[in-house]
Amino acid sequence: MGENYISYREENGSINISEDVISSIVRTAAADVEGVSGLSVTAGAELAEMIGLKTLPKGVKVRFENNRILVDTIISVSYGCNVVSVAKNVQDAVRNVILSSTGFEDAEVNVHVSGISFDR
């Protein structure tokens, strides 16, 4: 479970949203973008998961810093698609889903293209 939460304070109490929830929302939004063939993880993350240090959400890293949501997504793009267009569409989709799901407007979305996938 994520250790960081984004919190909304109101006079009736507070609402806390885990980074794991944001990661799940982001993964779904990114995977639904046309041209995205999948989400990836880095080699270091795979190694950490293999030896049981931490289970990481595949292809997404979410952090909350200085009242901002910082998101890194690592994607593979389908061969024949414009890489920059797909990455921009992922960026827009993720930013929109964060806004619509959490109401939080200050989000930085970084998209990392780790490879191209070919049809078999």
C-alpha cells in the first residue's frame, strides 16, 4: 500500500486518497489511449519486485510533493503510430482523469516511451 496520501480538509473532516488509487486510475487511462501497446517497468523495479522488496504498479509512479501530484508513466507504443502524438495523448488522458477523479488540478504528467511493439 502506498505511504503517501493526498488530503482534502473540510470542516466536517478530511478525505485521503492513496497514491495506489491514483496509480490504478492512471494505468487504466494510459492503457486506453490508442497506440499504447502496454505499460512497462524499469529493470530496477522488476528486480526489486522479484526479490520481494516492493510490488510496484506496472508502468506508473505517483508522488505527492508540495501539494502537487507528480506522475511518471512508462509506455510502449505500437509500431506505425506517431510516438510524440501517442505520448501527448497519454499525457492529456492522464491529466484529465486525475482532474475528473480527484478534483486536483495541479498535476505534472511525464510520459516515458520505453519501446516500440510490433504485431506478431
